[in-house]
Amino acid sequence: MFPFFYFVPADFSMLEEFAAFTSIVELFRFRGACIGTERDTVCIHWSSEEMQSVIKDFATLGTSELRQQYVIGKDSRDWTVDGARADVRTHNALSKFIRQIFYRPFDRRFTITQKSSRVLGTPSALVKI
């Protein structure tokens, strides 16, 4: 058993019973980092149609128009408006990568799930255990 460092009084009377439960690592076959959207106003939407509209806008509108319409601030290390625009223009079929995801627990939304997409900041990296 590893040490616990609590900064408040703790009740350990049920610790042995708690430790007997199946661990999360044993429970789930896959684990890894989730997607990092960088810009939720661009990457997360309530419907597939809304996500489709974003793809269309990134294919047709200019950088300043996109920044204004989607309230996009400064570019980050992993995400740029021009990178996302280039990706949408290069991959004509990005629409087929629109998927429903759990944005938060019990909160289903739509995003693009293509691994090479620069529309997302960081794609998912699930690993089978």
C-alpha cells in the first residue's frame, strides 16, 4: 500500500474494503489523453449541422472574419486560424469525421475527430491496454 498525504483528518476505517474493488485500470480496456480543442467555439457544437457550418466557414471566410465570428483570440502553439483553414481546404471530406462525443459527463456534442486535423488542438491518443 502506498502512503497517503492528507492535510485534513481522514477516516481510513473502510480503506481495506475500498482497496478490494476493481481498479479503474482493470475496468477500462483503453486509456489515454482526451482531445484538446484549444477553441471550443470552433470545435464543439450542439449538432452535426453546426459543425458542418464551421467547416464551410473555414473553407470560405478570411482569417479576420473567422476571428470575429467565432470570437477567436490569439493563436496558440498548437492551434492557429490559418492552420485550421488550410486543413479544411486540404481535406475536402472533413465532414465525414464529424462525430458525437461526451464533451462533459452526460453532455453530448459534436466535433471533428480526424487525427491529422489542425481544426482540433490535440487529437485523442487512446491506447489499448
